[in-house]
Amino acid sequence: MRIAVATKEGMAVSEHFGHAKKFSIYDVGQDSCQLVEQREVSHYCLGGTSDRSAMPGILEAIKDCKAVFVAKIGDGPTENLNARGIEAVSDYAWEEIEPSLLDYMSYLSLEGDDIQG
């Protein structure tokens, strides 16, 4: 699964979706995750207002991701992501990236077992 992460320093899920100037893109499996690339974007939030023209570029940059990990995200961006089948995940704010991604995959695996069982 491909997941985008909003991070300031590359170690934790530490960036607000609207403030992100780049997303770290990971390929994540049940037992491993690998940083694939960094994708630069225009930031959406301009301190109390938003640059709506930035949103299409952000959505295009992460369109192949199933989820985006963020420290925080507003309702509008969440709706935009959901409409494209991308889940906004803020449950791991300020946590280390790789353990968070692996925990999320474990959660999805358990959720899938519940659906099938």
C-alpha cells in the first residue's frame, strides 16, 4: 500500500496537512515500509485562510496513495481526500513514521479479518 506522510523533519508525522510543502511517500507492507520519494506541493493553509488553487495540485501529487498521515487536518481537505478514496489519518500525530505505518497496516489487517469473519 502506498501512503503519503506530512512530516517536517522526516522522522515523525509532524506536519499539518495544509502546511505541508512536501509529502514523504512510503510503500508499506505487513512487515516493512520503505521511503520511495519526496513529492513537493504548494501549501494549502495560509494562516487563517486557504489557497484553494493549491488543493488540486496536492490531490494530484498523492493520488496513488491510499492514505495520508498528518498531524492535523481540517474538514474540507478531509472531504476532498475522501472523495478520491484517500483516507486522512491523524491518529499518529507526533509519532515516529515507520512504527506508525506498520501499526496502521496491522489495524487494517485486523479490520479485514473482522469483515471476512
